[in-house]
Amino acid sequence: MKKIIFSCVVWVILYVLSGCQPTPEQDVVVNKGKRTLEEAIKEDNTQAATDQIPADYKDSFSSGSGDVAIAVDAKVLPVDSPLPVIRVAPHEITAEEVQRWAEVLFDGNTAYEPDVVMTKTELEEQILMLKEKLSNREALEEAFGDETESTVKLYEEMLASYEQDYQTAPEEREDMLCQWKFHPLAYYWDMKEGDMDFDELSDTWALTAVTKEADGMQRSVEATNRKESDYKMNLLWYAHRNTITMQDYTPPYQEMTADEAQAAADETISRLGLDSWTVASVADNSMEEQSAYVLTYTPVLENVPVILGPVIDLQSEDMYAANYEYSSLRVYVVNGEIQAVELTSPMDIVQVENSNVAVLDFEKIYETFQNQMRVAYTRDTFIDPADPSLQGASVECKVTQIEQGLFRIKEKNQEENFLMVPAWTFRGSVIVDGSDWGEQDFCVINAVDGSVINTAAGY
């Protein structure tokens, strides 16, 4: 019986990344008006919002605990009106999209099914096991309770898929052209071996296409649509690696600048049909004899860029927390070539709730930021008080950029879609004893109702 492991699917299924940014100790309730968000988003804008917004902002104050200094010396980057409120929903990756990525990124190489394609014998075993599960209703009800009916439906879908695959499955292992069809995740993994529990991943679907090149080199495009009840995770990615060493392919050294890397990345995502994205950050990971850049893109909706969010705690016990990561697109450019592309949690527009919503004045937004920083952050937010090497260390939050854009929030009791609302983010660095501990967003504020957005929970 097979047990095939390939790195990207392992990462998707086994790990939920945790954010490295400190979490404020509390969020301040700052919407002092009587309007609900639902009421606020219906109000149309009647003024040019950017007229009263400064180009730069300077200020300094301390946290309420007195042990964190906040220094603001920031560029202010507003977005011209109109600012919309948009309802969005998770976009399910399609087979057509996977095929397009392969056509663009496989450099003319033929796309095959990976070696995990099941033989008739293997499919017979999977079919038999599913039939046994479906025949034992009592065991299913004991295992799944209220979700028994949905589980039965999913098992029946998997069974139908396997029975269809059986008609064309090989008797023995052989190269097969990619069929451009999503399969249950168990198609690529053994449901009875290893540490995976596929009873908990019964509604996760995958499609993989690979090349077969000399010396173990392989290009792959892989997609997953995770539609489980706890959280969703839709991903599409390309990689070029050596299947023998399992290391990413590194082309011969070619010096390049960040602008050249971005030009290459822009051209690639355009060919992939991903035109409504803009660069949010460029990381220079170059070293000796290797020029390497990671370009992170964020969506642009109704001509307004989306603010890039942090990693969401998808396993949060908060009943109102979001169950879908923020959207992002990352392109890895090494020595002038595209090494990898990752599309995470894409969204579809459901409808525009208000094409030109009224937003709060910048001064009200800044007042909310001050209140949040004073109440939510203390010295212990950033450093471990038990670390003897940091006893007495000074902590400063340096805000260097104040940016406006759209930010995705989850409405309470709404599981199927989200709202993109105008928001402000206050971004900068944490300085500990004069050492830069890295950039982060200190505070994201809903520009429509003035509430502080809990970015880790997504609302």
C-alpha cells in the first residue's frame, strides 16, 4: 500500500502557522455612536475625505502602563474617494486555473499526474473501506453526531469519485497525462496508514500536476480546497524542485535588482491572469552568489488596495473568529527566474454594499489609535518578563507609516462571506534597547465605524 508524501500538501494539512506578531492585551471599544456597522455602511460619503488628511504626522506619548514609548513620525497614505464596502466570499480554486498555471509555468514541459495515481487494486481497497464505513451507520453516528448526514454525503461523493476513477485506472504504475480533476485528499494519501486522520479531512479536495524532467528535477502545480466545518483553506502554488534532494531549484547566479525582480514577477502574474493585485512588500533575501527576492501582493478591489493581514488563528476558540486566511499572493524570484508562486485564500466579489461609503475624519481615527496603544500594549506584550537578559530593557513602538485601504472583517453569525471595509493601519517597528525587532501593524481601525479590528481573529 502506498504512502506518498510531497512537501506542500504536508504543510497545508499538518500545520496551521501561528503569527509572530505580539497580540495586544485587549481591544478598546471605540465606536461611541449608536449606529451599528450595518447602519453605518449604508451612509453615503458627501465630502472629499482626503482634503483634511495630512501628508505626514508626528507625535509622541506613552502607554498607559508607562513602560512603552510610542513615537509617531509617519508618512500618511490615504486613498482617494470613492471608498467602497464590498461583500466577498472564498474563491474555490478551479481545475481550469490549475491548468493555466501549468501552461504558463511548466516551460513547455508536459503535465502528468503525480506518481500517487492509484492503481485498480489500490482503488478497490479504498472503495471497499468506504463502503464498510457507510454500512455501519451506528459507528458513524457515534463518531460524527450531528454531522453524520453531511459525513455520509461526503463519503458517498468520495465513493462515486473513486468508482469513476476505477474505470480508467491502470493495472500497474505508469505515466499518465494530467486529467485536470480534483480528487479527495485521500486520493494522494493512504487513508489507513501514517499519522493522518482523514475522517477529519473528508471534505478537502486536491489537484496536482507535475513534470518529469532529467536528473530528478520537477515542476509542480498543486491546489487544495479545504471545505471542512472548522475552517477553510484554498491554496494554489507552483514549485520547481529536485525530487531527489527535495530542495528548491536554484538557477545559475544572475545579479538582479529589486525592480528587475518585480518586473519579472509582474509579468508572470499577468500571464497567470492575476491582474487585480498590487505589490505590498518586497523582501531582499539575497546572499553571496544568489539574488533572491520575495514579492508579496495584495488584491485590488474596485480600484482600492487591500491591506495585507497577518496570519489568522484558524483554530481559535472564539466563536466569532474568521475561518479563512487573509488573501495574499507571493512570488519567489531567484537569480532572474521564478522559483515559486503561492496564492493563498483568494476571494470573489459577491456584491458592492456601498460604492462610496462615509468614513470618519482622520483625527477621530488617530484618537482611536492613541487610546488603543495606551490601553492595549505594555512592556510584557513584546518581551518575556522572565528573561533575565531583558530585565530593564526599554521598549519603543516607532510608527513610520499610516496607510488607508480595504480590510476584510467577519460579521457575527455570518459563515459564508465577509465584508471588505475602508480601514487605516498604523505600521512600524518595535525597538528594544535600541535594537530593531521587526516591522508590524500595531493597530488597524475600521474607518466606517471607528472600531479596532482584531486582525488575529479577523473581525
